[in-house]
Amino acid sequence: MITVTPEAQKQIRIAAEESGAANLSLRLAAKRNPDGSFDYGMGFDEPADDDLSYRFGEIEVIFDAQYGPMLNGATLDFVEIEPGEHTFIVLNPNDPHYVPPGSDAGGCGSGGCGCH
């Protein structure tokens, strides 16, 4: 299972409305890089029969079942990286470069968090 924070849910709703995709689900994808780290993608899409689907209030998040093991336990958040600079991030304990929030190891800049 994945988690979508309330702030991310709010921003997903705003993005869906602004892009005319209010009736679509948010599709997540994950790709493993040669160094083992993950890259993420997301966009609005219709669910497919073999998708995994999770509902968070008004938001439905879907992804192909092949991504299930990579995304299990991940959290999608919307954060302010620097003053005035907001972005979606994926906090994913399955990523070998993941650094838990609040640790002294460097946070988001250490990898395993950005959506590209």
C-alpha cells in the first residue's frame, strides 16, 4: 500500500482541475536505475483492468501491478524544497538511496524522492 499526504491530495486535485483531468486517476510509475535508485513519473489517466488502485478521499491513485513491489510502503508528498519552490516527492523505503526524514544523512538531496 502507498500513502498520499493531505497536502499532496490537495495539490493533485488542483492540478486535475486546472488541466481538465478532474475525472481521471493519478497514475504513478517507478523505474529502477542502474545504480538501484528509483525515478518516478506521474500523470492523469484512466484505470486499466490490471492496475492497483488506492483511494484517498477524492483522489484515486493507480499504477501497473508490476510497480507494486517498488511502491509498497511509499509516501507521495508535496513539500516546499526551498522558499517558494514546491514539488511532489516520493519517500520510498524500497529505494536503496532513501534517507528517512529527520535523519542526519542529508534528506531529500540524497536521492529517492523526486518525481521526474
